[in-house]
Amino acid sequence: MSIWFREVTLEDCERLDAGMNGKGTLMRTLGIKITEIGDDYMKATMPADPSVHNPLGIVHGGANVALAETVASYAANFVVDFTKFYCVGQEINANHLKASRNGTLTATARPVHIGKRSSVWEILVHNSANDLCCISRMTAAVVER
């Protein structure tokens, strides 16, 4: 059984990537794209290229966190009735386990808890070799419109 409030498509995610003013968002700046929507998970990718590197030539920890929070935030918002509620990140943590220099990072968000006032998401970030690079957990607040 699906966790989504309504059917969700990749096109829905692309529209959100444009932002309220249609000029783009951090997701476009970092090259983050939602790539897969399963019954109980959502995946996003981000290139591990120099645009997201730190001065040492590896992916910046903050870029990993931005990828993790993006996919978890999108997922959290698609679980609620978006006409009545929206979700915002309330807390996020991350453990960086392996450095990445190139290829593509893939983040998979799955719910740990879906409640009326908050949801908690686990996000696993893997590199192109399928090595676990980062594990993150985000709490989203459910806000009434």
C-alpha cells in the first residue's frame, strides 16, 4: 500500500523544482532531481562534480545534507493533503561515512514515523559504486495552512 496522499509523479517534482517564482531553487542550483517514487520511498540524485565539492575536492557535507533534506522534504509533503498542510524541515542530522569525488549520488528517503504533527525520515546516500556515503535523519513539521 502506498504512503502518498495522492498519486505523485516525477512531473509534480519538476514543477516544485521551479520554485514559486518559476526561476529555480536550490535543487536546480545543485542539480538535484527526484528520480524514482515507490510505494514507500522516494529517490533523488545529485552530481558529485566540482560544483558541490569542498576545497579538498570532495563532496561538501552540506551538499549531502541538502540532497537528503530535499528528498525527505518532498516525500513529507506528498504524504499530507497539500491543500490543507505543508511540511518543513524541523531537524536534520547526518553522518558522513565515505568521501565522494565524482559520479552521481543517490539518496533514498523512507519514513520512520508518519504522524499528524510530524514525520521522521531516514535517508541513505550512496555513490555510483553503491557505497553508503552518508546516513541522515530528518524530522518534518506538519504545518496547517
